[in-house]
Amino acid sequence: MIEQLHLREITEEKEEKLSPFAARSRLTRGRVHPEEPCPLRAAFQRDRDRIIHGKAFRRLKHKTQVFIAPLGDHYVTRLTHTLEVAQIARTISRALNLNEDLTEAIALGHDLGHTPFGHVGEEVLNELYPGGFRHNEQSLRVVDLLENDGKGLNLTREVRDGILNHSKVRENIFGAISGQPATLEGEVCKIADAIAYINHDIEDAIRAGIITEGDLSPQAISVIGASHSARINTMVCDVIVNSWSASGNIPAAQKPSITMSPRIMSASNTLRDFLFENVYNLRSAREETEKARAVIRFLYKYFNRHAGKMPVEYGSPADDVARRVVDYIAGMTDHYALRLGEELK
């Protein structure tokens, strides 16, 4: 019956009304392993659904954003961060007449490879593992190799590219670590990620008593806004206005980019720098952070010596032991890593 309704084709026809710069499902660069099209869903919708139904996505609810295994119900977790990124990214994509389905799939998958204990866990694994560790690369590894009982999710190349290239350098919310996304939808997710964490990390730091509203740069606040919602609104609106050529509503001599005005970008980077200096770096000296570092180091050392005690899904002979240990640890939630560390000791 679904095949007779041609629902996928209807979605693909609707996509023809998008911006000429938007990605289109029917023009996808495809999957590593070719598949028959779904009669109901376009290619990027199918990717979104595969990510949401994956085990790695479910575990995000018990992974740290900034504060380790927080007891308060209102602290941001990696899952709520992901949902905020998806909401902001979809708002921008819709306004710019880009492909919301692709945007949503990238946003929902961008942090699947994040470690327990947030960037603290990432830093420790990067120190320990000879091949280095970056969560964006691990996110791609999750969807390519680890999910679906080791078969991977076989996502489209556009979604995989957006996941890999979402990370920013320390100095600038637009600076790239791995590279520039190939699609405008990927660029949207990259800036939406920064907009989300800058604002919710400020809220969490205030909630935790590490900073107060009065500690924030008066100049940056006067530019962006004094409240959480006002700051997000200012940043999102500025991105839309300054990226309007991406919508296809005005002539563009070349492929446009997703960007901010210099004024808003400067204020945003000021708040980001403030978080690094007064929240993220200060957090690194806290007792629970040192405990988290010790747990990651212990688990890495233990399982490199006792690889046979890892779950069978991390027993593939295709990878060396250290690589499999990193995959196992990176997939853990905060509570599971803490509990396992105590049990094994």
C-alpha cells in the first residue's frame, strides 16, 4: 500500500522547492553499502530514524555535558544538548529554506561518540590512546562500525560528513578541527552546536554556583542579551540575516556560507572564552573531575590487560586491543564508568 502512495517521491518533489543550495535526498552521494530506497522515507529521514533508534543515542541521557554525574534534574546532559542543537539547527535551516531532514539527522548524530565525563573523558583518552581521540571522529566510528551489533547504520555520505566536521577549534566558534562541512546543512549544525552550548553552559554554571550573571562580560551581554532566551534569539536571528543568500532568495555568485556578523561573532566568542577560563578550566581542578580522570585511566589500563572481559561486541579481531578498549570506554555513561571502576577495583 505504501509503495502505491509514492510517499518518498512526494517528499523528494517537495525538496525541489528548497533553496538551490540545499541538499536533496534524491541527489545524495549515497551510502557505503547501496540499499533499496525506502518507500515511505527520503534518504535523510531514514538516517535520522536510524540514529534515534540506536543504543548510542539512548546512552546520551546519562552522559555529562559539563558537570559530572550531576544530581540536579535540570542540568544539561549530552542528550538534552543534542536536542537543543537539533531545535536551533532546524529553526535556522527552515528559515534559510535548506533541508531540515538532513540538518536534523546531523544534529542528532553529532555527539554519539562523546565519552563519559564530557571533554574530561575525551582529553584523557586522547592522552592515553596512541592514535589520539576526538569525539567527532568517534561519532563517525559509532555510526559506521559500532552501532547495530557491529554492522553500522550505513548512513548517507552527507550525514556522515556533517557528523565528522562539526567540531570547532578552541579559539573560534567557526574554526574547524577536522574540516569544513560539505553541505550548508552541516554548517548550520556546526554553528547551532556552539549557540546551544555557550548558552546552556552559562545557565548550568550559574545553577552550580560557579559564576553569577554579574560575572558575564557587560559588553557582550549588551550586544547579545541579558537572558538565556534573548541570547539564543539574537544569535539565531543574526545567523539567518547574515546567511540569507543561502536561502536562494537573493542572487549569489558562488556557494554561500553560514555565518554571523562580526559584532555578534565577537560577543559570542567573548562568552565562549569566559566559559573556558572560568568554568571549563576551573572544573578541571574539581575533586569529581580528578576522580573521573582516574576512572578513565584505570579502565583503559585494566581492559588493555584483560581484553577478554570486555563485552563480545568489542571483541572484533579487526582492531587492536587498545582501539577496542577506547571504543568500549567511549560508549560508557558516567554512572556506568564510575560503577564499573569501583567493581573492578
